[in-house]
Amino acid sequence: MSDHDHHHHDHSHETHPHQLQPPHEVFHDAKAGEVARVWISNGALSLSLHAMAFGKPEVWGHVLAGIAHQVAAACEEMGHGKAAANFDAIRKALNEDLGKVAAQLSPLSSKS
């Protein structure tokens, strides 16, 4: 058995010691719904998501921009730089990585 073999069993009622608490406002909104849970595991991005939560994939662009905005502001609140500079740094890295992903997904990229 390799490290990449997965044992799929139900973890839905378990908590992980490093999981974050849901935002407090969701407990006051009966229509609130989780759309993504993002982790770093074994050095890689690991996530579960409701891909069609918004009906159209392009709405995720607005969601990801909103996340970048909140991360930039939260970093400032934690004493790291100014929100605008933090956002510029996030945007620069994001644009670079989006370019790499676009190249990988391009029909012109080699599928070797």
C-alpha cells in the first residue's frame, strides 16, 4: 500500500485539533452554507468544496477577490503591513500562479 492510497470513511462527526471555528454570524442566518474548507496537508493544498454553490463558476472570481481583500485586512490587524500593500502582494502572487494554471489547462500545453 502506498502513501497515496486513501481510506475513505466518514469523518463528518469528527473535529480536527487545527480546524477553525465557523464565523459567528453564520449561527444567526438559517440560510448560511459552507462553500469551501481549505487545508494544507502533506505540504499540498487539500480542500472540499461545493463547486456549484453559486450556479456559475465565474462567481468564484468574486469570492476569491473577497477572500484576498479580507486576508489583506486581517494581516494588517495582526500587525503585518498595511492592507493595501498586503493586497498588492497577494494580487501579484495570485496573478503569477493564475498564469501558470492557465498554461497547464491550455489545450496547447503538452499532455505528456
